[in-house]
Amino acid sequence: MEFILNECSLNRQYSSMEEFVGDLGNVVGCINIIRRNPVNTISKVNDFYNSMVTQQEHIYDLKNRISEDDELKSFQLSLDAEVYDRPYWDDECVQNLESSYWWNDRNVSVTGMAEAAATSNQLLSFRMDGLVDRKIDIKEITSDGKQNMFDVDSVFSVKYLIGNYGSRLGISRDDILIERYRGTRVDYSTIEREFGANSLEENEYNLVMGTLDKVVQHESFETMAKDDGLEYKKYTPKQKGKNWFSSAKYRNKCIMKIRCNDIIRAFGYRKGDQFKILRIERDHKISNYG
């Protein structure tokens, strides 16, 4: 896949370089995920380093503001390396230089936004109104007055990137679900990989994802318990030797199960306001005993 780092999404909107650095987690996270597979590319304009972060400071000023916080420092160094790394889309420009390109009322000709429209690639944008995790319309007006409309995706967050492009980027289903549900009632980061979504058929995967979406949408665990479709209830195996969670690490956990369809179940436990997913059962053989 090909992404274009959107210089138009840096337009002096940050009040300070410190605010900008504190906001880098998503964009740099996206860069790192895209870079996992060497066939993916992130291009940018040659002079991206001149993009304005604040009213007075450019991207190149980032070098002078290296944070003492290790995580923020890592974000800064990753972005700095990306800015000066090839490819540069304006080395071989695809957009029609005789046309004008418009986003809303802004002329974005000879920018990464116009290039994304011309190449059908995705934008990787910084936080800016109208460009956060959404499709945008870019209009081309040709030299003879004809108009062409392009639908371009502007990616900001890791969650949006993985949710929409995870499979194409080669991200595992379990990692996709971890990001999809991060910060929600469902915590998928606790999944035991040998019992995760990677072994599911496509229709099974979609069923599990639909069920977890439903869990997230519920107001509380109490409303979940009243949902006949979910059959959210305690896992209570009565037959000795048939407890799927008999090892010591589950000793103090109240294992619950959720119905995905007539056969598939998701097992986990509640901790505070989150349901921590442990395993997915495909054949109902485990659930039959409890």
C-alpha cells in the first residue's frame, strides 16, 4: 500500500511544539505499522521539513526540542527520520499540473492532497479539523473547465488505520481487534493467541467482531446480561476435568462467556468496567460442559 504524508495537515494549528510532540503518538504509530511491511511506502513532498507546526516553528525545529521523556523522544526521532526519508512524490509528480485541485474552499494544487487524489492513495494526516479519520472530497478543475471529484481517505489514528487497512497491511486479526477495541468496554489485548481470531474463517471472524461491537454498544454489564442474544453468563463446568480454565492463573477469575452464534463463544472475565477476552471457542464443545 502507498500513503502520502499530508503537509497540508500542518498549518500552524499547534500552540506550541510541546503540544505537537504530545500529539505524535497516533501519526508515528501509523508510520511504524505501515513500515512493518517493506512493500508499503510513505511518500512526502521534498520540502516537508518546512511545514509549519506553530505560528513560528517548522518541522525542522523539532530537532531542537528533543524531549527527555523516552516515549516522546522515540516519537520525535521516528518522525524526523520519516521526513527526510525517500520516496518524495514530487520527484515524479502524477497530478495534472495544468489543473487546479480544491479541498473545500482551499486550493491544494501541487500538494500531497492533490497527489493522493491523482494516484488514489491514502493520506496520512496530522490532527487538523476536517482531516481526522475520514473520507474527504477533492475536486479537480482542468484547464478546459471540466471538473472531476476524488474520494480520498485521510488517516490520523492507529485505530482507524488498522480498522480499515489492517488486512491489506498484513496485520493479524488479533492485532486488528486489539486496536479496534482499545479504550472500550472490551479489552482484547488479553487474548491467548492460540485461541484467538487468527484461526477463524472469514464469516466466523465477522461474527465475533459483530458480537464484540454489540458488547461495546451496551450501556452496562447489567444491560448485557438482559440481552438474550448475547447470553452473557458465568462459565460453570460441573464435570471434573472439563474446566477449560483450570490452571492456577485463572484461580481468582470469574470466567464468563458470550454467545456469538449458535456455535461460537467468547470467554473472558470482567475487571472493573472492562470485559477482558481470553479465548474464542469455535465448536461449542467446551461450552457444552458449562
